[in-house]
Amino acid sequence: MKLPSYVVVWMKKGLSETCHRFFSVLSNPTRLAALETLMEGSMNVSQLAESLGQEQSMVSHNLRPLVRCRFVEVERRGKERLYSVNRDTLDPLFKLVEHHAESFCPSGGRCLERER
């Protein structure tokens, strides 16, 4: 059964918006650094801020969209909030990025290294 064109356009627009929001949240360098750090294990915001060398308020501000989009999960332990990554989403996503960089980037992924 062929879908009417207005349904196909609606589906593409909906996916475009979802992709835009998904990648917009991940496009921030502080958020990516937080995710990369949290891949090593759960941390509270103070530990994460120290590890990133950032102000705690800046880290908290950047954790909000990661939590809202469920890239990061929060567990309360008394007064403490521990942040951890959603491995179901981020493990395959980071593997995909690494594979793409190694397989398809002209420099074999070296373009991902910081320029000095």
C-alpha cells in the first residue's frame, strides 16, 4: 500500500525535527565532554565539574538537556544526585561515530584529534 504524499512529508518532517533536537543536544562541547567523562562511571555534579575543570553551575546547566532527552540518567542517594549515561543509546552511538571516523574520514579519524 502506497502512502499518500502528505503522510510521507509529515513523517519526514517529524523525523527531521527529532534528529535536529537529538543532535542539537549533543552538539555542545561541554555536554559531549560530560558524556565522555560519565562513560567511565557515575558521578555527582561536583565530581563531574572538577573532572571537567568547569564551574558546577555550568555543568548543571548542561546536564539538564542531557537528562531531559534521557542521554543521562539520575539516581538519588539521600541528598546526592548521581549522574550516569544511558548506555543503551550512547554505547552504540559512540561506536558508530568511532567506526565512521576510522572508516570514512580521509585522515582515518585523526581529524577528531584537537588541533595544536
